[in-house]
Amino acid sequence: MAGAIIENMSTKKLVIVGVILLLFQAFAFMVGGLIAPSPTTAVHYLAIKCVDTVKHRQEAKWFMPWGPNQCDKIRSFDEASAKMIEANNIVFAVHIPLPDKEMSPWFQFMLVILQFDIAFKMYNQIEDGAMVTVDVGVAYRDDTVSEWTEMAHSYEQRKLNCNFTTSKTFENEGRYYECDLLPFMEVGSVAHKYYLLNIRLPVNERKKINVGIGEIKDVRLVGIHQNGGFTKVWFAMKTFLTPSILIIMIWYWRRITLMTRPPVLLEKVIFALGISMTFINIPVEWFSIGFNWTWMLLFGDIRQGIFYSMLLSFWIIFCGEHLMDQTERNRFSVYWKQVGPIVFGSFCLFIFDMCERGVQLTNPFYSIWASDVGTELAMAFIIVAGICACLYFLFLCFMVFQVFRNISGKRTSLPAMSKARRLHYEGLIFSWKEFTLCACPSIFVQVNEGHWHWGEHTVQVNSAFFTGIYGMWNLYVFAIMFLYAPSHKRYGDDQSRDAAANSGEDIQLTTTITHVDGPTEIYKMTGKEAQE
Amino acid sequence: TSTAPLTGYIPAHLPIFVCFRLTGNEPLSILPLNSLPEESVGRAHYKLCDRLKLEKKQRRMCRRDPGVAETLREAITMSAQECQYQFRFERWNCTLEGRHRANMLKRGFKETAFLYAISSAGLTHAMAKACSAGRMERCTCDEAPDLENRKAWQWGGCGDNLKYANKFVKDFLGKRSNKDLRAHVDMHNTNVGLKVIKAGVETTCKCHGVSGSCTIRTCWRQLKPFHEVGKQLKQRYETSVKVGSSTNEQAPPLLQLNEQIPRTMNLLHIEDSPSFCRPSKYSSGTAARKCYKDKNCDAICCGRGHNTQSREVTRPCQCQVRWCCYVECKQCTQREEVYTCKG
């Protein structure tokens, strides 16, 4: 039976492979840090208050905040009361982007956040649990002269979560409330050059719509989109990585089919990991440049979800197959207890994502967090997914613990053997550490400045982390497929060598574990050292 | 430039308070230009820029972008209102009536320091706001020519409007080569305004990774409401530090000047403020000023005592309000004591 390449490789070669991988890793970080700009840009927009003068209009009219054909503006609402303008006739207009700029499909997605500037007035305070109802429409056009085409229109409710930090007295009138950000709009593709948002806050006293929402002074929006440069670098990376992983995958599978025995579970899982990595890598995003595919954002989420659940399953099975007990494994059904939480957790997240981003395909203004029921539902999904993650983690920890216990238990009978295995577990733990060490900073670093100045160069830390981590996973999958592919060095004689090297207890294991068993280079080396 | 020949440096530093004859109550009526429809704009903002009392460089900056003039006016209104709000309980209630203000700006009082600081802060604030309202033609990405701009925007987005506003104001108010102490102090106070704005910037973030998790986060910088800035500047006004001596009017050498101006975030003044009790060059005095009994009547009236008037006041009460433009209230009549300072 063939050992894996990692076992039959000389230390020198292993080191070389390691160094090459490290170089690629550094390269991935550098691509993000030095070439790419920051991943996203946030642009501030202040809504212009337009006056809709004509009542009961039939067709929808769009109000432009600036440029030719701009609307009748008012500067403040004091002016509006003087002119006897009603709330229903005020339209908040925002043009995305700002003058002289245009949006591009390279921006990939666009999300908009809503903020109200609400002034405190003694006789017009925000009531508890106030909901604001917005009547919002978004339109697009691709040149500066043509008519606007409606993209979506909706009535949305958002909960105003505001607090007033100073005391509520006459003296503090005019100060602003501090309000939470409100998610407003999310579009999965930026296919058009210009977008126009028209927001109304209609008042209906009978139905209690927009009553008790305080004195709104201004409506501000923040538009977030991915930077074109970052998208280009990202696409380039994907386009480069796809064939690399694909080639190693084909090579790996060919090696496995060349063997006389059918592939074992671990080999299948590694192959599946390769497939899910390729699934992420395939640069279908190129199509988003030409086509208006709004589902790209959701699709990206699904792809990532599949990869991460595959990776987690792989770790569990990797551990399980290294458990040196007498149980017969090598079947996927054995692991249902551990893989179950992963599948269930990712299913929960999938449902949640479908509820949020799935619905946004039809209504870009939808947010599951806007309603109380939705919030509870979303929280339920996330909590269940969290519990699943905890369960999984416990299982994994328990398995790693078992592995160690078994190793130390067998150390007396198999001193060198356990050492070799322990190296593998150390490898596993190393990859764990690598995972946690790399995943945490990606969240942590963004709290700080987005870029560092390093001499004359500006290093985009966020971009570096995105490309770095993406590169890391690719290298990880690449390395696993390469190192754990069956080796056909000494194809004929390793069966006997295995048998000779291992005690009777371990012969049972060789039927299930292909790659750890058998004396490895490291083992041989350490054995030699021990002899000396 | 009426004041320029006399002092030589004021207009450059303070376009804001010098250029308009502004009372704070009627700022919008000063310039009828804003009611013109924008179609006819073309070069209309040139006129507006010419009406403002600006220096050569400032006029160029104003003409370069139609939004600047409007923003300048907005900045003035905003700063003036905030100043009056902050000083409503003080003897000097930020009267910005032409003559008084011009005289005030020629001196080195604490109040002058406040005016300099709040005007630069107001301009930065207004500029950042104008950027996000799309009122400015060139906001961020303004360094390169048009084509490059577009490329920069598509490649990496553009810097935040705050940075631009800061840069613009620094440019606009400019560095003057005046060597005398007051010019230095004024410059310092202007910079304090900018620094307070900068210190009051809040970073807000939004997570939008997979399923809305924080794997991807975008942060942006946001200005605090101008009220906060006014409040902080008022605190700095109260802790203002006196530097130099007003008796030594000859310009001391530059080295010495730099030593005299401490590196501080406090406002600086050169001379002690007048009492503002009686009508003077700087204010119309506190006679007939409304005051609050047991609170500031003694201070405001400078010990001259106050008149008490009892009158019926009708106040709106039990109001029904909409968020915009509609208030229906009952009128409630109350008896109220009004205190005014004796002359």
C-alpha cells in the first residue's frame, strides 16, 4: 500500500516545498498590500430637499438634486413652513455617485446606509419605539441626458433607535439625537452609471405613519462599494489560482485512480475540498462586468459557505482517521455526529442569507433586521448556527484530545511511531493555529487605520489581509492535495515494509490510514538520532 | 477691502466675518443671488465671489467652483448662529453687527480668538457638507486632471470629503508671512478651530461580509454635529491663555514669536477683554439685555441691577407636529416675569 508523498519525501525536499509555499503566501499578501487599493470605499451623500409642487401626478417623476433639470430645492424646513409646503411634498433626492463621477460594473456591489439628523425639540420628541416609514424609489440611467428608468420602488419601515445624551431641557433644543445606522439598500451588481434615489417620508396621522419621529433636519446616506482596483486584483488572483488548483486536483485524482485499491474516505474528502476550493476560485465574476447579475453577492456567500463547511468537515475526518483506536471507520456515516452540526449550522446560515440577500434580489430595500419578527428570526438562525459551531468545536477539541491520549498511551510500545504521528498532529494543530491566527487579525486589523505608511509606500492592510487569507486557503488546499497524494515511490515494497515496521496492533490501522502509517523520513531521521 | 489698509492682515485670515455685513438674523436676505435659477448660473457665481470681500487667491478659489461661494455663505451663517447660541448667557452675546465685529477682529481678545476658531471650524464643516451634497464640482480626487480623476475614482475611490475640506480651508485661509504677534495668534486660533473639528471626527463602521458578518468591514469618518464643535470651542474660550504683552507693539523677531506661542490646543489671546457692560467700539453694551434671575442677571447687568416686568405670555402647548413643516398648537397663556438689565 502506498504512503502519502509527505511520508516519502526527504526533509530537504519538504523544506523546499515549505519555503516555496511561504514565498507564495508572502506574494499573496504583497499583491493586496502594494498593488490593490483599499477594498471598499464609503461615500457620504447628503440628501437634497426637493419640493414636489404638482399634486396627484400620474407618472412617477424623478427629482435630481443637482445638475441640469434639478428640482426646486429648499434649504431648511423653516423655509418650507413659511412657504406652506407639506411633508408629503418633500422629496429627499440623492444622486449616486457625486458630480463628475460615474459608477462602474467593477464596483461589484453597492450598499447604502441611511442616517437621520434629528434635532431635539421639547414639544416634538422622538417617541419610544418610533418607526419611520419611507417611500423610496431608485432609478438608473447610463448617460447624463436620457430619462430615468425605475429600478425598484418600495415602502419600507425602519425602527428609529435614537438616544439623546444630554438632558432634555429647553436649553438643549436643537441638539441632535444620536441614532443608529439604518440599513437601507443593497444591490448585488452595479451595472449602470448613474443612480438616483428619491425618498419621501409621508405623513398619515390617522394611520400613525411617521408621527412622533422628531424634527428631522437632514437625511444622510453612506454608499459603500468595492473599489474597481481591488476587484481587478481580485479577479486576476482568481484567474491565476483556478488553473493551479484545478491542475493539482486532476493530478491528485489521477494518482488515486492509478492505485489498485479504491480511494479511502480521507482521500475523497481531500478531493472534495479541492472541488469546493475550485468552486470559489472559478472567476465567474468576470461575467458581472458584462451582465447585470444581481445574484452574484448571494452566490459568493453560498460558495464561501460550501468551502468553509467542507474545510471544517475535512478537519474532523482528518482527526478521526488519525484516531488510533480499533474502531473501523473509513465511512462517512461514522462522522454524522460531528459533521451534522456543520451541515445544520451552514444550512441555518444559508436560510438566513436567503431571507436577507435572497429577498434583496427582488427588493433591494429589504432588510430582515427592519421588523421585530424578522430580527427575532434572524437572531434565531444565527444563534442556532453559533450553537452548531460551538458543538463542532467541542467535538474537534475532544477528538484532538483523544488523538493525543492515544498517542501518549502507545508511546511506550511504539516510541518512534508515536513521534511520527505526533508530528502529524502537530501539523494539524499548526494548521488550526494558522487558521485562528489568520482569521482573527482579518477582523481585528480593520479596526485600526486602513493603511500603513512604509517609507514611500502605502501598504493597504485590509487588502493585504483579504488577498493574503484567500491565498492562504488556496495554498493550504494545494499543499494538502500535493502532500497527501499517494506516492508511487517504492510502490511495490512498502506493503512489506509497513508490516515489518509496525506492530500487530497497527496493521489493522493500515487498512484505513494510508498516509500516516509506514516509516516516514522524519521518523527515520528521528529514529537515527535516537540511536546515536 | 475696507479694513485692509488699516491693519494689513485681517481679510486674509478672516474672510468669513469680514466679508459680509452680517447680523446673523438676516443672513439669507443679504444675497438675493441664491434665488436665481441654476440654469442661468454659468458664471453667476463669479458675481457672488466678487461681492464677497476676498483676497486675490481666495477669489480664484471661489471662482474655480460654483459651490464655493454658496458654501462660504452657509459657513458664515452656521458659525454666527453657533456663536450666538454659545454666548447667549454672556455679556458679549456675539453681536456681529458690522462695526462692532470689525473692531473686535482688530484686537486680540478672547472673543476674537473664539471668532477666528469658530469661523475656520464652520468653513471646514460646511465644506465637508457641501461635498456630500454634491454642491461642489471638485471635491475629492481634485488633484489630477479630469481623466486621471475618473481613473482614480474607479481604481481606488476617492479620499473622504473631510480631508478635502481640511485641505481647502487651510489653503483658503492661507499662511501669511506676517511677522507680528497678533497675526501669529490669529493663525493659531484658526488652527485650533481646524483641530477641534479633526478631533471631533467619529469613525463609524458597517459589517457586510458573508451573511452580514464582520469578515468585511467598511469604516468611514463622520463629523460631529456643529453644536458639539461650538461647545468645545466655548470650553477652550474659557481656558484661553494670554500670551505676549500688548504694550510691546513693535514686531519682535520671529524666533521669539515662536517661543511666545505655546504648542497648545487652547485658544490664545493677547489682551484682556473689555467688560462689554457699556456701549463701546466692540459691543452695544448690556443695557436692556434679557437675563435670567438667580442665574446670570448679576453678571450680565454688571451690577447695575435689573428691571422686572411681569407680563402675560402666550406659548404654544399641546402641539401636534409632523416631522416637517406643520405644527398645530393650542395657545396657552402664562404669566411670566421678564428681567432686563438697567441702562
